[in-house]
Amino acid sequence: MKVKIKRLSPLATLPSRQHSYDAGYDVTSVEEITIPAGKWALVKTGIAVELPEDMEIQIRSRSGLALRHGIFCLNAPGTVDAGYRNEIGVILANFSQEDFFIHQGDRIAQLIFQTPKHPDLIEVNDLSDSERGLGGFGSTGW
């Protein structure tokens, strides 16, 4: 399978996997930006893609940024739909107590290529019972 990718900036780096068996493609920043403590920002990647109709990209946090610095993708996983052709941006949130500076070229997130399911939705008046039933958040314990 092939996915077309376009650099929108000469500073853009093509997404890449660090190891051949990695699921995620690291994506980098084309800008230098500070995310203040407790705030969030849209970080530009300088790339756009043309996906096949049956594909999406999920944008996920990098575990190292999350663990070491409290930096997360705010709407994780973010979704890039097949029809989107504009620049891929990453909404990063800083959950730490310190401002976080992103350098041009820093790896900021990972892209996961997926094939979404599109079931036919059928409206009904009743749903069948299950073992969990109507139990909601925390119903199985903390």
C-alpha cells in the first residue's frame, strides 16, 4: 500500500518509524514554539497526505514526552480523515508545572495508519441484556 505525502515546508521531515516493527510513524515540528504549563497549542508538521478512501490516520502521544515532560496529544487519538488534504497539525497539551519548548525537528507525536469500520447503523427500541447491563463508569470497581 502507498500513501502520498507532500512537504508543505522545506523544514518538514517525512514521518518515519524508528524500527521496522514499530506501529507508529514519528512526526516532527516545523516550528519552534513554547507550550506554557497547563496550556495547549497547535503544532505544525509541514506535511499533508492523500490517503486511500478506506484509511485514516490516528495521531497519538509519544510515550517519552508523556512520561518525562507531561506532554500529551489533547484529543488523542486525533483523526486525519481520507478526504483531508491540508497540513497535519498536532494539538499538544502541557500537563506539567513548567513551560515546554519545542524545537524545529523535534518528534512530537506518532501517526498510526488504520482502516476504520463502517457498519450499517440500525435504530431499535430495545437492546439485549448483557452481564454488565447498565453499569457505567466505575461499576466494576476502582
